[in-house]
Amino acid sequence: MTRPTVVISLDLEFSWGSFDLSYSDELLKMGRWTHDIGAPNLLKHLTRNGLSATWAIVGAMMRRSLPDVSGMPEVRYPHFPKPWFSYIPKDGDEQTHPEWFGASLVEMIRNATPEQEIGFHSFSHVPFGERGMTRERAIAEYRYCAQIAQELKIPKSSFVFRAIPLRILRSFAMPGSPVFAMSIGCRCGFRTACSTPSP
Ligand SMILES: [Zn+2]
């Protein structure tokens, strides 16, 4: 008889999760709380109970600070017409802005027992399949994640991109659509690419 299996998949995103939907002090506070308290506690609960999870982490927050994003093709969404990195502290790092960066947390997750899987929740949490997304940006999101995987010596595994389920079907023909994102994911060496409810 096949034993039942439960997969625990967590999105870890701090303030990247919804700054485009609502940017406020509350959001930053929530991001800081996740960094300092929420995620470390969750990791403790998992390890104490002998559980492994897949942590889909926004690539840009895996580092101590933002890499050079000047070469990244811009996106302009109807719901967020500003440049995508408008709110991200360009000169900040994990110490000054823990609501945006979590390198030490990634390290904690990597060193945990039992082993936790580290995946990517895209590079900068742009919604795929939405009007405003481009093929060039989708490719760049994968490439930046591949670069971070190499830099941090993390195996390229899962890539969980953000999409709104109800819009997935009608967005198949759009630039950066889920189907396109998945095929690029395969070419960039990621084992899986799947959609997730927004944010
Ligand atoms: Zn998300």
C-alpha cells in the first residue's frame, strides 16, 4: 500500500510579498516580524517535529543586499505603474533593512536538520502572466535566480512564480504566461516551475 505523503511548501517573501498592492509602514513591520520572529519560529517548529519543507524564497532577499538590477528589463503593471524596484533600498542591507533582505535566515534554513529544500519564488516577486509582464523580464527573473543559486551554492530546484489562478487560463497567450515561464524554467535548469495564488 502506498503511504500517504504531505508536501509542505512555504513562500518566504518579507515585504516583497505585496509592496505593489499596498505599501505602508504596516507592510514593513510585517516583513521585519517575519524576518526576526515568524520564519525562525516556524523553522524551529518544523525541525523539532522532524519535518522537512520546501521554502520558496524570493531570490533578491536571499542576499545581504540587492544585486545590480540595472540590466533587468523593466515591467509596468496597470496596478503598479512605478519602476518595480522603486521601494527597495538600493544601498540597504540585511542589517539596516531586514524587512527586505534575509541572507542569515537562508543560512539558518540551509543548516537545519532535517534538511529543508530551498527553492526560488522568482527573483523579485513580479506577477507572471499579468498585463505588463514581458518575456524578457521572465527570462531575466530565472537568470538572476540561477546566478544567486551559483553564488550561494544552492542547488537549482523549485521555482514558484506568482500568478493569479483565475487569470491563468486567459493569460496563456500573454508574454510571460505560465506556460512560457515553465518552458524557460526547464531551459534554465530549474527542476520545477509552478504557479501560486497571488501574492
Ligand atoms: Zn508570493
